[in-house]
Amino acid sequence: MSPQHKRAQQRGRWLILCAGVFPLLLVLLFTFVESRQIVERDLQSTANLALNQAESITTRAWSLLEALQPLQGKLCEDIRDDLQRLSAQFAYFRAIGLTYDKSIYCSSLFAHNDLEISDVIMMPLPAKLPPAWSLSVDQIKDADISPTLLFIRTPA
């Protein structure tokens, strides 16, 4: 065999090899790019879902606080049925209660009343509380509920 014929064979092998490897590399590249785009879309979708869920929970919580306003200042014994009804109506929330100053004086969760909010959330409260506020805590005293979001409206 002549050297030109050997070179032609080698060139043919290289062409066949490149013709097989090049599409494989392209497939791998496009698969990588597409998978990254899919993951990014999935992450965006999950973030949007979480945001929508958080907004929905917040809206329901503030609605519950509005429903509790007529009960504010009444004796716990007199409103226990109303608390139970609201607890069933707003079943998403584990507990609802009424506060006075910095104390929980009536609750659907705690067996006893007149608990300091700071004792329940196991952290001090600021000296001046805003009229409406929310707080996320890791845990609540004497409860296997964690983490927890508190929505509180301070009576004017």
C-alpha cells in the first residue's frame, strides 16, 4: 500500500470518528443546556408557589385577626364558643387567641390563660409594640410546633 493510500484511510477513519463523536458532543451540550433551563424553570416555579402560599397564609391570618376584633376585651368564658367556631372556620391555623397588652388572656391552644407572649415565644418583646405585627419563631414553649408564624394585632 502506498503512503498516500494509508493517509487517505487514516483521513477516512478520522472523518468517520469525527462524524460519530461530533453529534454525540452536540447532544451532550444541548442536553446539559436544556437540563439547566428545566432546573431553573422548576426552581422559579417552586419559588412562585412558595410565595403565593405565603401570601395566602398571610391574607388568611389578617382576616382571622379582623374576625377576632369584636371578641377583644370580652371574658374568655363568654367567647370560648366563638373561638371554637373561628378555629373551625380558619382550620389552617393551629391556635387562635386574644391578647391584652403583652399577655395572651384567651387561647384555643393553651389549657391555661394569662400567658406572657414573651414566655410563649421564649424571647423578649420590644418595649413598644406596633399595632399589627407578625413574627416567625423556631419553637413555642411547651408545644411540638416549630417553626411558627405569629400574627398579632394590638388593640388601640
